[in-house]
Amino acid sequence: MSLQTYQAKRNFKTTPEPRGRKAKVSGHSFVIQKHAATRLHYDLRLEMDGVLKSWAVTKGPSLDPSEKRLAVQVEDHPLDYGDFEGTIPKGEYGAGTVIVWDRGTWAPAFDPKKGFAKGHLEFDLAGDKLTGRWHLVRMQGKPGETRENWLLIKGDDAATRVSGDVLLDMPLSVKTGREMAEVAQEAPGRSSKTGRTGAAKAMVPAGGKTASLPDFVPPALATLVAKPPQGADWLHEIKFDGYRLQARIAGGKVRLLSRSGLDWTDKFGPALQAAFQGLKLDDALIDGEVVVEGRAGASDFSALQADLSAGRSDRFVYYAFDLLHLNGTDIRRLPLSHRKDLLRPLTGTGPLRFSEHFGEDGALVLRHACRLSLEGVISKRVEAAYRSGRSRAWVKSKCSARQEFVVGGYVPSTTGQAAIGSLILGVYEGGKLTPVGRVGTGFTAKVAQDLFRRLKQMTVAHSPFSRTLTTEEGRNAVYVRPELVAEVEFRAWTADGHLRHAAFRGLREDKPASKIIRETPVSKVETPPRRTVTLTHPDRVYWPGEGVTKADLADYYAEVWHLMGPHIVGRPLALLRCPEGITGQQFFQKHAWKGMNAKITQVRDPRDKADPMVAVQDLDGLIGLVQAGALEIHPWGSTLANWEKPDRIVMDLDPGEGVAWSAVIAAAQEVKQRLEAAGLVAFLKTSGGKGLHVVAPLTPKATWPNVKAFTKAMAVAMAADAPESYVATVVKARRKGKILIDYLRNQRGATAVAPYSSRARPGAAVSAPLSWDDLGPEMGPDHFTVLNMAVRLGALDQDPWQNFHAVAVPLTAKR
């Protein structure tokens, strides 16, 4: 259909409905409008090909999968219609009252064009009222029938509800909060609750100041603090990793301004502009940040830069966190809480979103953010006005490490006279000063000058460090007596023992330099060991979408080696090799190959004397695998010392199509309960793919057949107890909408991806050990990656698998 049918049926001099036109840029919005025409019904509209494909659902949607609701396809509607709320006058087509009953975004499970043509659309809704999986299925038409009848059916998932009626429980408009009767009684375009119906909450509270819209307002900036503030006076927001932008909307025109006032509108494509243009308001000035979200849902600055470089604009999301001006009124003097109340209704679930905040303990919010490998937290005073520039009304706390270092030298500034440009740092190891890199940020001009004057009096002719600095480390260096102690904030340790992303925080006068050592508590990322394997072509890109190279993967493994090593050392390994990266040839390999690095061990299966298998004994062995392009490490469940008796159980929870993440979480918790009932201790990790692995350590007493029989019995029992949720067979035809309880990892020769192993998939995800408290909707199966795992480890109080081997018990016949 086209919009000709829609427009031909309406007299736009009489009806308040929008004339509209087909949009050039298509998104994924949906709306359900409650329509009291000749008969009360609900109009479901899905954005496709620049229009709203529309169905009249006679009885409205039901959350009960057993109730199939008739949905009659009607003419396509323009996208503008998704915002329409009012009364269509008598004599006009569809005369009656309309409210926006629900709205949000929809995500097709398969190609929507093919599904529409075949008569089966399967999709997920993310609305204010309706969520989860839904189906639209076209019915077989009767001879002579001109209309197309479909069925609207709720999918069986966590959003299913078999009792109650969502239509009766939630009758109001999500746009204005009005009932049908209220809309029918009020003048078109007006609401007693919100003023103009097109501008949600356009009525500005007392305290605003009538003023013309400014061209630009210098942004408010946050002051860095060591930890978030406490108390009810503060709210806390997640710190985004993107570009700060001010959105200026006036007369239907949008300008996106950088933090310095530069016009960056064209950088971000038409979709983002259209989202702001779709707001029904006179004018506004919104403060926020544009991001690109990675596969795990966290903002990713590298992905944002890559999209800008490639001219890609379909993934940009603008998170609005403050409102400065609205409908001719300057509201900067209003409290932040009031400004955010005005801002929230302007945003939705598309590219323009509201930055949610938390009122809980700030330290708790930061800890949770860091455990998710996010950048940090912004804390803001609830009652503060908006003030440009840096102040303590906004403070930021970051997810990074912090400790003291000895100053062994400096490099003079190249931009300022009589000032330092960076400090050369070290720690004492075995009584000798070991260099750990430089810090070149965090200095004010005055501090840089003061440090220069102080250090100039301490210069010495020879380096105080225990080894000769490399050419890069020693370039332009001036050495000093190792007496001053600097406190430095940093992100992580590199594989060669240097600081990553370091920033100067101040001098410490309370600790003697001789007592400064490398701090490596169990709760933080430990110092990576040095590797000796040489990487050829270290800049070869293994994950193009993320820019992760061979050297990056080697650095990552060095950082996690102390945690990963116990799970792969001394075991037969199967490898997924991708010598050219994930976009090139991929092949599994479990036997040794010609030219294999000497640090990789060759071992022979006692039952297979033909070709030797591979194993590693140390970090160098693992780096040898990286050199060979091994992007996934899959160890046996038994060791070389005891081939026939496994020392762990691995239950792989593999969701089929249409399974909600909440269902996978529930499955993991049920496996945990069953293992604990058998006297075992259950540990958890993400697969780095689609699901979760529940792992139980064993004292190696039982044989492979015993372990397989035990795990099969558990899987079969779960499938028998809840056949609507689980299957224990790998047949794909039986898995749709269900979770496979895969017990086949627990047989001789089978493998499972190792804890902390990378996965050869877009996103550079890793199989990440979790605590059971970590498990939640915000942490998907591929949330943790080669790039963000170090931040997570730095935020943990302890290794989630710290006692893994200590709690192993035998799998006895009794169990």
C-alpha cells in the first residue's frame, strides 16, 4: 500500500489527523492507538519502509499466548500519525476519539520484508506497556474477501500474563495520561494535564524565566573526585563514553553543538536530526551525549569514532541528561530534579533517550558500574541549578586503579617554559627501582611549573632505574634523585608492566620513596608477567570492528593470566584458529602442526598414538597460540595427569530463537540448585556467545561415562519438568523458543570454551567468570570483551572463581 489510500479517505480541512508523507529514513517505531470509532478497537502500527503498516485489532492485544486476536490490515499511515491523539469529527472516515495507548520500538526477529510477504511477522516490542515477543500471522482468505485478516499472538516468554487484562489495567494514554473521555471533551491539540498535546509537559513550573532561545550555552562540567558523594542530596548517572552535544531546536530546525559550540549537526546523519524534529515543541535546548553502543549495550567511543570515519549514522543514540530551555522559557535556575522531570517525556526508546539516574548510595552505583566495565559515574546535586563551567555541583568518579609511584625523572614541557611535560615513574622490586612508564596528564600549569622548579634541584647525571631505559622510555629524559612520591590514577597494567591511561593526582609527602612497591592485591588486576614469545605482525587486526590486534590479544591474556592459567595449563586443548582474524578462514585444530611455536607443548592421548595434541604450560605457551591465530581456547575437562577422570562438570545453557535473557538466567539458577542438591558447588560464566555456562569442580574420581550419565540425567529431568522451557536434545527443530541444556561437554574428548578465552565473533567478547550476584538483565552473554575486562577485574573485591579448586568434591554414585 502507499499513502494515497490514506490521504484519499480523509478531508484534511476537517480532520485534525496529519496529512503526512512517506519518510526517506525508516526506523523501528511502533504505536498502538486506542480508537473509539463505530466499535472500540486498537490500531497496531509498525514502522516499515517509511510508513506505518497498520492493523485494526478488534479486541486489542492480549498477554496470554493462547488468545489469538483478530487483526485486520488497513491502509498504511504516515509516521506522523504515531503521535496523533484527539477526536476525528463525525462524517470523517474513522470518526471517534483516539489516544496513544502504547508506543516504543519493535525489533523483527527475521527479515521483516520477507516475513510480511510470507504472512508471518515475528518481532519483539519494547514499549511502555507491551514488551517481549509477538507474532502477526496472516489468515487464509475466503473466496471474495477483500480485506486481509491476520492474527496477533503473544509469544511465550517472561512478558506473558495469563491472568488479568492489560487493557483494563492500563487504560490511559502514554502520551498525556488521559482517559478516552477526557480527550473527547477537550479541544483539539490541548490537554488539561499537559497543555499542548504535542509538547509533553510543556507547562513550565514557576521559577522559569521567559527568554529567547540562546545560540549556545557553555556546558556544565564535572569535577573529578576519588569517590561518589553520599546522601539524598545527590543523584547518580552512568558516565557515557561519547561526544558531549547540545541540541538546539527552534522553528523545526535542529543544530547539534559540540562542548565548545561548534556546529556538528551534519556529522551525525539525518536520523538523529529527525528524532529531534519529531518533538512537538516550540523550542528547546537539551544537554546530552551521543554514543554508539557496543554489542554488550555499553557506550563505546572507539565504535563511535569508527562510525563517524565510515560515514555510518544508523547506530547513533543521544542520551539526554539535562534541559536548559523549553518553549520560550529559560529553566536553568530550576532544580535539576525539576528539569529532568520536564525532560523525560520528550525522550523515548529510539535514537533519543533519557539518561536514567539512581538515588541509591553513590559508592554502590559506582561499584556496579565498574563491575560492568563502564567508564564511571556522574553525581549531581538534586536541587542545583544549571551552571556553566566546572563546579562541585557535578562530580565524576571513574573506574580505574590508583596508587603511589616513585618519581625517577621527568621530561620538560614542549609547550610551556620552565614546566614539566611528564614524569618518569617506578616502583621498588627487590630493592631496585623498576621503571613503569610515564604520566603526562593531570597537571595544572601551576603544578607543572612547581614540579619543574622542585625537580630541577634534584637532577642527577645517571638513571636511578635498575635497567637501561628503552629508546622510547628514555627520550628527552632528565633524571632525578628518586625521593618524591606521586599519586597516580590509571586504568590498567600493560603486558610489559607499564601503566595504561595514567593521570597525575598529586604528590604524597607521607610515604618514603623506599617503601613504594607495585600494589597487586587479589581484589585488583595483578601485574602481568613478562612474555618472551615474539609476535610477528603484532599490528594484524583480529577483530576489525573493534580494532583489536594480535598484540592487544596478547596484552589481554597477560593481564588475565593469573586467573585463566589454572583452567588451561596441563590440559589437552582444542583451538579455533583464525590466522587472518575473524573475517578470514576459521578452522578447529586439536593436533600439533608444522611450524608450531616451541613454547606450545605436544602431548599424546593414551588412546590415540597417531598425532600429538597441543597443551600449554605457561603464559608463553598461550602467547604462542595467539601468534598462531588461535582466537578461542577450548580445554578438556580433565588434565594430562588424569586423562580418564574429569575434574569439572560444564552445563552449557544454549538459548534457541526467541528466548529471553531472563529465561536463561532462570535456567542457570535452576542448574545451580540441582548441582547443590547433589552436593556440588556451582560456578558461573558467560559463554561469550549466546548463553551461560554453569561449572562445578570435581575431585577427579569418577570416570567420563559416570560424569556424562550424571549430567544427562540432570538435563533430561529439567526438560521433563519444564518441556515448554527446556530441551536436552540438540535437534534444532525442537529448540525454537527453548533452552538447550547441553550436557555433551561432559564426555571424553569434548571441550568447552575456557574461562577468559576470547571468542572469534564480532565484538571481541570473552567467556567471563561471574559471581551469582553479578547475574542480571544488564549483563548479557557477550557483555565482557578483550577491551573492557581489565576494568571489571580492577573493580572486583575478589575473583568470582577464587575458591574453585578448593571446593571440589568427588562425584559419587550416591549423587
